[in-house]
Amino acid sequence: MNFQFDLIEDKVEFFEALALKDLEKKINAQIEHNKAILLTVHHVSHQMHLDENGRTYYSAVVHFKAKK
């Protein structure tokens, strides 16, 4: 039996929440998970949307890269 493990070099994840604090908690939790597989944050992009009822909606894209 032959096992082969490949290192994940890039990973992009998407997050969404109704409150900025909740979005931050989700991202921080995933950062901790990805540290276990040797990925660090390379870039973060985020947006806030206001719907027709005045409610805010937050989203973010986080690009993780392998530690060098």
C-alpha cells in the first residue's frame, strides 16, 4: 500500500455574517484551523452590504498560503 501526501499551497475561503463581530469570530476560528495544516493568511477582502430594510450583511474572502 502506497500513501502519498500533497501539501496544500493555496486555499481560498468565503465567510458571511449579519454582524461584523460574528464575521471576525468565524475568520479567526478558521485561521486557527488552518495553522494546523501550515497555512497562513495571505490576503483578506471584505464587503458590507445594506439591504432594502436597512440591515447590514458582511462578507469576506480570505486567501491562505502555505508557510515558506
